Amino acid sequence: MFDYTKQGFYKHRKYFENYQRLVDKVISEVKLKRADQHHIGVRKLQYMLGENGINIGRDKLFDILRDHNMLSTVYRRKYITSTGRRSKYPNLVKSHNPIQEVGEIIASDITYLHTKKRPVYLSLTSDHFSGSILGYSLQQDLSTKGPLRALYQAKKVLCNKRSVIHHSDHGVQYNYRTSMTGIGKCYDNAKAERINGILKHELGLNRVFRDFDEALVYVKDAIKIYNDKRIIITKGYKTPFEILNVA
């Protein structure tokens, strides 16, 4: 009546049942992966699923996530946090040769987090080659104490590395060849800006925290997840700390 043979009917039903089992496995694993990396993308999820024995094409994974309203949202930068004064130092990163090792260029930046009482300020110092966060400090003001603390931590990690370029958006420097962006040119410090965005929009730091202490707990967790768990596609699906420790 429906132009289906009995064999074709059961074959189709078996395919549907197998596909549904695959969908259930994928959704379950994606929820686990996104428990601490809330907006991890399709390509990274595909790699992680393969590591767990679930081999699925990118397009099919995309379709499954779209059908279950689980595609990650794209965020856009809304605020400029650098100061308006003239650069005291030139931008050395633009003319630098391709980075070959850990410690050639480190970048510092400050971003703010929201609490119910007032904003708090997160200072970060990161390594361009590995993408790892080498130092951080959460402060209740914009004094030099926060950036210097993050920079001191980075210096300890890089104690055996050669002299580096320290790049920032008009930031604080300590015993390095200093490099700064131009006024209003946040993309000159794109590595640091991207890390800020990942911590906020992928790892949950864009919420409103109860107070400074709660914000500090979330900052510690987010940075640990970023360094230890978040894989980088262009670095062979390694985490920042794996790249840092091998180099």
C-alpha cells in the first residue's frame, strides 16, 4: 500500500532506532562537556566525542545540536576599557617575527566583572605561544597592585625563559621590553582580549556575583578550566598547560 517492502520497513525502523541512540549519547556527552565549558564549539565537541568513542561528522553533530537548541551563541565586544592617553611605548608585536617558543611575548590586560555592590577588576598576564594564563589578580580597584601581581606570577613561571616582550593596552610593565597598543585599537592586543572574552562568555564570568569573594572563587575555577581543559584546535587539540609544559 505504501510502496515499502516488509524488509525495507524494518530496515528503516532499525536505522531510526540506531540514530536515536546516537542522538541520546551525543546530547548526554555534550551536556557533560558543557558543564564547565558552557559555549564550547562544534569542532572541539566533535574531537572530544571522538576521544570518547563517538564518531560523528561535523554536519550531523551540527544538525543534532541545532535540533535541540544547543548551538553556542556568538558574543560581541561592547566596551573599551583602555585609557585615552597617548602610547608611551611602540607596538613591538606587529614587527615581531613569528613566535617560536613560550615566553617570547606575554600580554597583559584588565577586564571588569560585575558584583551586586560594585565592579571588580581582573588583571591577567598570558603567553602568546601557548595561550596559557600565567598570572592573575582580582582587585576592587584599578591600582597598579593587580597588574603587577599578575606580572610577578608570570615572571616566576617564565624564570628560565629568555627576555620577553610585554604587551598591553597602556598597562603596567616590569623589567621587560615594553610594547603597547594604539589608542582604541583593542585588536592590537587581540590575544589578551580573546582570553577575556573566553573567561566571560564561555566559562561563566559574565554573571553578576554576590560579592568579591564569590567572584574570586569563580575566577579561580574558570582559569583552571581554561588552562587545564580547554583545547586549542590550531595547537593540535592540546590545552594551554600541555603546550606550556612541553615547550
